[in-house]
Amino acid sequence: MRDNFTGLVRYIISKLLVSPWSDRIKLNQAQCRMEDGSIDANTGINGGINWFKIIRYKKHWPENRMSAQPLIEISDALDCLNQQGVKFVDATWYMPNVPRNAYETYLNEHIPGAVHFDIDKVANHAVDLPHMYPSLEYFELSMSELGISSSDKVIVYDRSNFVASARVWWMFLSFGHQNVKVLNGGLKAWKSAGGPIETAAPCKSSDSPYVGQSVGEQVIDRAQVQAIRSNPDAAILDARSKGRFEGTEPEPRPGLRGGHIPGSLNLYYGDVMGSDGIMYDPERIQEILRDLSVDSSPVLVTTCGSGVTAAILLLAIYQVRNQGLRMYDGSWTEWALHPDSEIESASSWVGRRWALCGLQILIFTCPELRSHSIQFKFGLRAVCLLLGVRTTALARFSFLIWPNCFALATWLSAMIRRWFLRDFLDTGRQVVELSFWLSA
């Protein structure tokens, strides 16, 4: 009965959504079927999960998700020094609560020939938000004034763990300048390697005016974030500290509310690099994304306080993939200032956590409920929806198609960890209990 129902569901979905993948589906079904005609449970569930992932993500898969590496190592950067057509850009910038002048710091020491890129100056001054994206015309004018040509190889650096250099890199990329790199380790690594330093401001010159392209979907606004929140194929990563994300620490901008965008996940920008300011390698970044269950999300949106450290997450992820990446330019400053914005914080989850605890106790102590498996699982799904859990197509179908499989239960537990921001169902006990309940 279950085999027939599974086949029917697969047939309907394949006709509606994935007819070009029919050969892959047939191959998957053949791999799951044993000699006696039955379906092997372990192979079937793993194949079923992969099959549903194909349905969900196939329209977003590019031919090549890998990208040209966005980082340049110190040794390679030293070879580029004094080369024709190579421009070093100093993107030193400080948070509003840091009493330092970025331009004076730049004048005190910088890489020879480097120009200073001020993200507060190269911005949209008509908007009452800090360093928002400028117009194409203003960006072109600003780059021409800095002596940068569209054909130049640009190497961006700073002296504070990619803060601002990553945003400048993303600005160049989004305005159509592909030949741009970020110095891995910044000025600190440059000095440690014995790289030369100068204090005089360089002469800014360019053979031709800078010509860019209009910004595409790499940079999004609040309305687009609102739409993305309801998209199960998208994930929002917040680069702020855990305290700011949960609303337990004050924001550096006075009077700004604390908390985070509902449904977003916290990935502190400092967690994608070592203590020496060197970015983690692609394998480590992929592991971090996998731990958050967003490694396969077709669309990844990064946000932070004002669109600066959000670009650090983009820089890290760009080592792994260059498709489906977005940055929320206004970030938390814009979101928190808007009167219609929904905000979640640590305190807003208290009632939901207690409700879920009660639901867990009810599940594991009442065998009468487990005896009505399908009906109860429909009810459980409804309760989870009321409590704010975003179920995916895979989760919705899997409760009916493979309700007794341990592998599916483990996968569902991982998804629930993502839904609840990794701070509720994140222990082995919860995984085992849910697995045993589904396999009962």
C-alpha cells in the first residue's frame, strides 16, 4: 500500500514539477528496490530525501556553483605591488562607537600606492541611513576620483578583520567589476610578512574614467526581505553577535531596538575566520553552513547592523558558491527603525519554548496518541505551524510516506534545529526521542 502511494505521489510531482528529471527518478526507484520487489528502508529513505532535494533545488542549481576565489594571499599580493593596472584600496572604517578617524589611520600607514575608500562618503546621502549603496553615477564618479579604472585589478584590505573591506569588495562586484580581491589577513598580515608601508598620500590618476554596471539582485531592500521571509527556499543569516541578535546587548547606535528579523539565523562574522584574521578555507565554511542546515539553500541573504559585516559572510560563502547570494543593505538599522517591522528577541521565544516542551512531553508519555499515527502526525504538523515552524515540501510528504524510518527522523530533527534557531531542539536526547517515536 505504502509503495503504491509513494509511487503515486512521485508520479504526480514529477509530472507537475520535474518532468525533465524523470530518468533520475526512475534510477532512484530502481536503486531502492530489492531483489524480491520490496523497497529497502535505509536506501529508500536516503534516496527519497535526495529525490525531494532534487525537486526543491533543481531550478536553482547553476551549472557551476563554484566561483573564482575572492581572497588573495599575502605572497601573491606582494607580487602585484607596483604592477601596472593593479590598485590597492584601503577600506579602513570604524563602528560609530569607536572614537577613531579612519582617514587619519590610513595616512599614518598604508600599503604603498593604496587609496582610501570611505564607505560613508561613497554612499547615498539622500537616505537617512548609514552608508547605503550609492547610485551608479556617483560610484563611477567616486572611483574615477580615486584613480581607479574599470580595467584595473583591485585589491582591497583593511586592518580590522575584513570589516569594510568585504563591503567594498561586494560593492565592486555588484557594480560589475569582477577583477577584485580581498587581502586575506589585511594590513596586519601584510606587515607580518614584511610588506612595505608608506605614510604619504598617493597621487591619484587614471587613464580612463570608471564605467560600471547597474546593481542587480546582489543588493536588496526591506520589501524584498519581507518577500524572502515567506520563501522556504531562502535563508537569512545575521552577522551580528549573539547578544545583539537575541536583543540582550544594546545596539551601537543609540535608541535602536534589539532583536532580529523573524526566521533569521545567527552566524557571527567572527566565526568564519581565525583569531589571526585569516579567513577559513572553503571546506570549513561549507561545514559551518551545513551545521546551520543552509548549505543547500538556493538563496542566502546576509544582514548585520548596517550592511558592513554582512558582506564578511558573503566573502566567506563566496569561496564555496557564487549563486543566490544577497545582501540586505539597510540591515538591522533599517529594519528596527521601520514601525511595521516584526521583531523577535530571546524573550519572544519563551512562551513558544514552553509550549513545545509540553508538546514533547505529551508525545513521549502518551502511547494512545502514538497509536493514531497518521492522524496525530497531521495534528503535530498543525501545532508546529501554529507555533511558527516553517515546514518544507519534504517534511510535509515524509510524515505520510516514510513515517517509521530512523534516518528520516534524524533529518527532521536537523531541520527542526534550523527552524528553532538551533537553541531549542539541539541536544542528542531530543534527536533520539523523536527518532524512537517515529520508528515505533
